[in-house]
Amino acid sequence: MNTYIHKGDFILESHQKIQNLEIAYHMFGQLNERQDNVIWVFHAISGHSNVMEWWPGLFGEEDLYNPKDYFIICA
């Protein structure tokens, strides 16, 4: 797991601020030369960023979105 930390204030559409926002994320696979194999996955229910654990059948080594073919990022 990786963590992105936004230094300073992160301003929301409501104009409220989050100080030092932290976002955890996992990355699977490799970015290809054309950089056109990225899949972003956002999951708001559990907040768990390992898509390989909570979405079997869709994301995985033998599934539709295989990290051998795609660069998958889940925050």
C-alpha cells in the first residue's frame, strides 16, 4: 500500500478544508509505453484500497482486468 499526502489545505467544493489530506492506494501491473492501459478504481463503501481482495472475478491474475495487461490503481 502507498500513501499520498497533500501538504497544506485541500479545498473541497463546499469551501471547507482538509489539512494534510492522506489517501491510501494500491497499484497493480505496469504502465505500458503508450500509457493507455490505466484503470482507476474508487471504492467508497469499505475504504479498502486492495481491489484484488474485494472484487474477485473482475480484478485478478485470471480475471477480466488482469494486472499483466493493465496498470490498476485503487484508492
